[in-house]
Amino acid sequence: MRPLPRRLRDGERGAVAVEFALVLPVLVLLLFGIIEFGLMYNRQQALHAAAREGGRVASLESSTQTDITTAVDGALVGTKFSSTRAITISPNVAKPCLNRAGQTVTVTVVATSNVDIPLWNNLAVGLTGKGQFRCE
């Protein structure tokens, strides 16, 4: 196979640069979108794990709301959110499982996570984790 004449090869150099300049923003958007989605999914899983841990502690008859909050905070160590987390315990009493054997207790953890993708609007996404256990 014969190589292209030199004048044809020289004329395509600028075309490659223009094509790359057109495709680069889309590739950057896609790459950072995948990374940010992965980070957000990791935070969502952390909230679910923290809510389950809080629900596990809450299912004990002697557990107080302070014990539950401590368990949730311990499970969220190392996970960063753009807002402080909010914990909801149902039933909302000092000892959720006191004299309630066989009934359920629910722990819900809510936080906000920012999604920062270059060339795109920054979004604040509300994430929720929920754990439900039977009182022992």
C-alpha cells in the first residue's frame, strides 16, 4: 500500500486538533460524571450502613437515643457530606424498644451530597438511609 502524498497528510493535522477540541468537553463531562456518581453511590451506601447499625443498636431494650446516635455517627466516620446528617428514630421516645418486644424500630439517616461535575451545574442531592429492626 502506498503512503498518502505529503500535501494530503499536512492538510489533516488541523482537522485532528479541531475534532479533539470538539470531543474533549464531552469526554471530560463523561469521565467526571462517572467519578461523581461513584462517590455519591458510596455515600448512599454509607448512609444505609449507618442506619442499619443504628437500627441494630436501637433494637435492644436498654438502648437510648444517645446510644443510637453514637452508633450512627461511628458508622459514618470518614464519609463526607455537604450538610450535617439528620437522624430520625421511630418511635421517638427515650428508649425506643423498652417494653415493645416484637414490634419494629426504624432509624432513618438523611444527608445532602454535592455533585460537582466540570462544565455542568453543581447539584445538591438528598440521600437517605433506612434501617428497620424488630425489638428484642
